[in-house]
Amino acid sequence: MAKFEECLQRLEKIVQELEKGDAPLEKSLTLFEEGMHLSSTCRKELEQAEGKVEILLKKNGKLEAEPFEPMTEKAPVRS
């Protein structure tokens, strides 16, 4: 799996290409599908990082890491 920063950079390039509006429909659909996948990947990584930060902050200022269980696919997504 690509790193968060790489996914985000690729997602930005896809958005720029789609905003131009000059790609054929088939390519636009392929780019959109890739963008949705990258967006989901980035969102999951951010949720995991947020969970780790919350765990650290709940330790009363003590920076003690503990295992973090990422959200499952069936868990509700926070807006």
C-alpha cells in the first residue's frame, strides 16, 4: 500500500486532470474510480492516526502508546 502522502499527491493530480474536462469519458471514469479508492485509503489512514493521537492524549499527558484497533468497514463513519 502506498504511503499517505503519495496517495494524496496522486489524488490531487487526478482532480486536476478531471477538472480540465478534456479527458475522454472512459479515461475520466477510470480516473474517478482510482480517485475514489485513493480517497478511501487516505481517509482510513487519517482515522487510524486520529485514533492513535486520542489514545496518547487520554494518558493524562503521559506519552504511552497502546495498541489501536482501527475501525472496521461496518463501523459508522464520522462526518
